[in-house]
Amino acid sequence: MVAETESVKVNVKPLADRVLVEAAPAEEKTSFGIIIPDTAKEKPQRGTVVAVGAGKKDEPLTVQVGDTVLYGKYAGTEITVDGKEYLIMRESDIFAIL
């Protein structure tokens, strides 16, 4: 099965309560206009849900494809699909839907 949003097609279907997230780009500048070098950029903690699993038997998933979510700094596992970086994580690693 292929997950699909407006501009993203992914040939990955997460299992059970797992969610595939495309991380938002890291900040390039501070609010004062100072450019942040690559070595000092922090990992983003926000992203867009690209694909979702079916959920557990008694626990359906609350996030949907296209939701913007906040997650822990070290949540999930980084994977590369068709040359693009994604995070795959359990729904419980997601803190909020924006």
C-alpha cells in the first residue's frame, strides 16, 4: 500500500502503532538574523505525518496523514526512502498535534 499526501508519495506502510514523519527543516537563522552553521543546528522536533499504521487492536491511532506533530528530540529511528530522510516512531513518541 502506498501512503500519499499532496506532494509526498511513500512506498512504506508502518505497522501497528508506528507513524512515518517527515521532519521539518532545521532553522537557518535566529530571530535576530544570525545564520546558524550546520554544526550548531538542532534536530527539529516538529514534522508532518506521511504514513500511519493500522493501530493496535484496542487502540486506534489518533494522528492522520498530513497532521503536523511535535515529538521528542531523540524520538524515532531515521530511515531513508527513495533518497529522502524520514523518522519512523511509535505514536506514543508524539507529544502533540498542531
